[in-house]
Amino acid sequence: MISDVGGPGRIPDRPPGTRLVASIDVEWSKNYRIKNGNQAFCYSVVWLAVPLDGEPLVVTSGLPFWATSVYLDREDERPDLVQAAASDIGAAADAADLVVGHQLCSDLAVLAANAGTAAPAALAAARQAWRDRRHAAVRDQRILDTRFDAGAVLSHTSRRLVDVCGELGLDVTQPELARKSMTALNRDWLHNADTEARERITVLNLRHSLSTAYVALRATGTLTWQTPLNVNTMLADRLAGRVGWLQHPTFRALTHRGRE
């Protein structure tokens, strides 16, 4: 677990005059051949406090953020992972002004399926809130799914997160999957204790959460930027010294400091 707010279910202190945003992303292995065969193995929630200013805030670098990231050490820890994710999702629903995800419906469904008959109430509440969000205008939604709700700021047809970010000028280059798939990296961690494999997915997962938050804030007219924003630089600055992969030459080459 990596957390700078105290762990699952905890939230950052909201600075006065800000809107609190929580962005959630879950990574899961896919097996569509059997019912409920998809298995969650890590998740992250990223929190941003955005100043309330009436007009869209124009940024040239990343906003401060907080994060909690949880990853399985063993397959039998999955119930604990689901409970931790439910705690964060429940905290987000209670404390955040806006809760976002990219295809959040699928992430919530996998967590609920993994929980079986013991699914935490926070997951059911979040899934209902996701369905109810369609009755409100995007600006008024408390739940926003960037795969389905960001169309007003997009002109291209693809709704893959990496393509959406590219269209909006977010640099989300992801070197983690250059040599191996996410499934293979996860296997390397669980079976061979390959720490770098786990850290690669952790960074990938955090990048998903952070970039999704920026897409959602653009879609709601809260935030904009005039030059490409480098999400890898944001991650490197915030998590320096806590995730070894961020110091790897391959990753550093993607950040502003590495390019300098």
C-alpha cells in the first residue's frame, strides 16, 4: 500500500475555497470464459482540490494531489483488496464534490463480483449513483464517467483513455507495457516477487486515475490548459522516493527533468 492520506477510507484535508475531486481506477485480469472470471488485483484513488473561481482554471503544470494505491501480495488477499476499495469509494461518495472514473461501471462491477454475496454496501451505492448520474447535466453530476460523459469536449470517436488524453493534450506516455502485458507483469509479481513488475502496474494504475481526473475537470468546464500537461512528471514529483520504477531511466526520460 502507498498512501499519503493515511490509508483506505481516509481523505485529505480540504483547503478552504476548493472543490474536492476523487478519481478511482481498478486493474483486473480478464477472463470472459467463465461467469465473474475477472479478478481485481490493484486499485488507486487520487484526490485533487481545485480552487473555486467561477471561470475555468488555466494551469500550466499539475495541481497538487494525494493518492492511495493498494496492490495484492497474494491471490488470497482479494477480499481485503475489495474491502479497501469499498472503503475508499465510500469515503469518496461522502466527502468528494465529484467522483470520477473511466468506465467506472466496469470497475465497480468487478469489485462487486469479486466480493460475492458479501459485497460492501458502498459498492452497491456507487453502482446506483453511476446509473442515476444520467439524469443530471454534466456540470451538475457528482459521479462522472469519462468514457461516456466527456463527449462535449471531444471530437474523435475513440473513447480509450489514452486516446482521450491525447486529444485533450495530456501526455500519458506509458512505457510500462512496452515489453510485457499487464497480465504478464502481474504474474511476475505474484509468482516471482518481481518488485519492478508490480511498480510498473502501480504507476500505470495511478496514471489512469490522475489523467481521468483531468479529463473530468475539462469536461465539467472546471479546468483547462494551453500546453500539453505531462502526467508522468506529476507522478514523478509527487511520488519521488516511494516507487522505484519512477527512477528508472526509461521512465525519467518521459518527465520534464529527464528530458532536460
